[in-house]
Amino acid sequence: MRAYLKRLPAELKELISLAGKVSRETRMPAYLVGGFLRDLLLKKRNFDLDICVEGNGIIFAEKLAKKLRSGIRVHERFGTATLILKGRLKVDVATTRKERYPCCASLPVVSEGSLIEDLMRRDFTINALAFGINQGQGQKLIDPFGGREDLAKGRIRVLHDLSFKDDPTRILRAIRFQQRFGFKIEPKTFLLLKEAIDSGLLYKVNVHRIRDELILMLKEDNPAKQIKALYSLAGLSFISPKLKPGKATYSLFKAIDKEIAWFNKNFPGRRHLDVWLIYLAGLLKPLGLAEIKKICRNLALRGGEEKRIAGFRQSGARIIVSLSKKGASPSRIFSLLEPLSYETIILLAAVSKNKYCRKHIADFLEIYNGMRLYVSGHDLHGLGILPGPVYQKIFAKVLAAKLNAKVSTYEDELALIRRLIQCPGTNALKKQ
């Protein structure tokens, strides 16, 4: 294990070292667990650190946060905390716990437990590993369920026969890891998975948990593979009986891949895209607006997320037609695209095959997006114009002129405003 740790970036090694010091100072055994440890053994980069503590995870996290001079978000109910760090690092700290499921597909009842009990509650053997980070206790890999061998052999295996019945979202997780790592689902695990699907357990899961797992699948490097595998094994009726992706959907996903790559390459300073939302909108594209809204609400998406997805279905085709005209003016392009999110614009580009539409979208993102005026309400007031709706009308005309390259400087904008207020009907707006 030490050889694996030596390959880590300096920032991660320093963080783990500090966590080891906190473990010794508090006399609370602490362990690396979960996806971070799995990816470490697979020699894959992962900057999301999961630490499990026998004792009090919140106290441990507070002391670690103090050493790191970081913020902290505490979840008292679950005995967990998240450290808020700058850059790419993320640290989750949890108290070791055990779970009991009152019935199939229910939320678990959680209570404090030992490290082994904590590992027993996990989904697959490859995620049920632990590594002690306190040198005083002897650093070693703890592997009670043969997870390291499963990693080496590339297989996904549940810890017990009731795993999928306890938590059917593990069906989605098994598929996600299968596609991400190119692993095989171990034969007995596969039979248990199919049995859970055939029993309709995915219909009984809390919608928030289905949503979260679906989003994780759509955030993967190849979401088309994820959805194709999910549809093949389980169908998508548990989301909507009308959702039946085919060749057109997967072709759209490929087009979305290209547009996202183009955006990230050309606009690295813009905000990060919610890529999952673009793929979800693409997945739902063949459906009617009412069905899309129903799915968004069933998945408990936030209002802004539903608005972006439904908005594309509602007006996307009309916008594409308008942008597909060769002579569309910059002001027209701006008026169509400026109100939209980047996610909606990327989807428009992926859907459209028209060269003019794609060029207009590129021009908007490269030139017009965020264009602002030099003049302000203070300037209008100084020209004797009474405050009111006319301000917005004047600004709209000046912005259109700027977009169409008829004005460019502050002086140009003021000169245009002076001409506008000389028009019939505007003198009445001046101060008396």
C-alpha cells in the first residue's frame, strides 16, 4: 500500500498525513475507505477523500479542518462532515456505522457501529476496503470480503444476497461501475440483480435516490454506454413507460459529447456545465412537453433544472429555425440566445445540423454573450429623461445597435440616445 500512496500528488499525501496526526491526537482510529481507496488500488486519480472514523467523525473533522484552515459543513444526524477546501480536493469524514433495512427498498435505520460493520453496509466488495492512516496502529489494508481480488479480476460482487433488495439503487450503481471500469458483474450477483429488477423493486425506491443515481450515470465519461446498458438490463419504465431510447438518442448523445468538448476547449473561463442536465434533456427529447414536466417533477428536479429541460422542448425547434437563416442579425441572435442557459445552447448546437445555426451559436458565445452597454441610468437621467419603462426601451435599442456594429464607444452610445430622444413622442419624457 505504501507504494500506492507514494504515487499520490503532494497535496493528497499532505492531507492524509495531517489526518493521521489527528487520528493519533484524538486516539480515534481513522481509515481511508470507499471510492478513493478503490481508485487508488486501480491507479486512477481521485481527489475525493473518504475517511471513516471509529469514535466521533464530527469532532475528528473539526480538528482536521482547523489544521487545514478550511471551512466545514456538519451533518449531526448522520455523524458526518464535509471539509470545504479550495481547488480540486474534497474530504468527507464519517463515523463508522451500521445499517438496518426495515423492509425492501426502504431507507436504512443507521446507528453507530464498528469498522467491519461499516464495511458490511456497503454496496460491493470493491468498495468495502479500508486502510488505516495512523502509523502508530500499523498501516495495512483491511479487506474482509475479498474486494482486492475482485478488483484484480475485474468483477462486481455484492456482499450478501439481500443487497439489491435492501437498496435497489445498487442496480444502477452496478451498471455504472461495470461500464466505467469495463468490469463484469459476477454471475451470482447478476442473478440477484435480475431478480430485483423482475420484482419491480426500482419502482419502490425513493425518487430522490433514483434521481441521484441517474445523475451520476449521466456524469460519467460515456453516458450513452451507461443509458444503453441500463435500458438493456432494466428498461427505463421506472422513470417513464414512454422512455425508450434508440439510435437517434445515442446519436444525439455523441453530438452532445462533441459540443461539450468544443465549449470546454474554447471557453475554459466560463462556468462549468451541468453536463448531466444536457444529456437528460437529450434523453427526454422525443417525449411531449407534459410528459417531460411530469418526469422532472417525479424525479424531484429543482425548478431551474426543470425550466431548462422543459424550455428546450418548448421553444428549441423554433429557435433553431430562426438561427438557421443566413442573414440573421447579431441583435436577433442575441435576443434568442442571451436568455438561455449554456446547457440549452449546447443542446441546440447538438440538435441542429444547419451550418448557419451552428455558426450563429458560435458567434454568440465568442462575441455577443454578456455584451453590455457603457451608458447607464445615470446618463439617461443626466439627459433629462424621466425614470420609467422608457429606460429599458432605450437600452434595448442601443444594445441592438451595438450588437449590429453601429455603435462601439461610450460617446457613440450617448450620441445615439440623443438622437432617439429627439424623435417625436420622446420630448414628453424629459423633466419638466
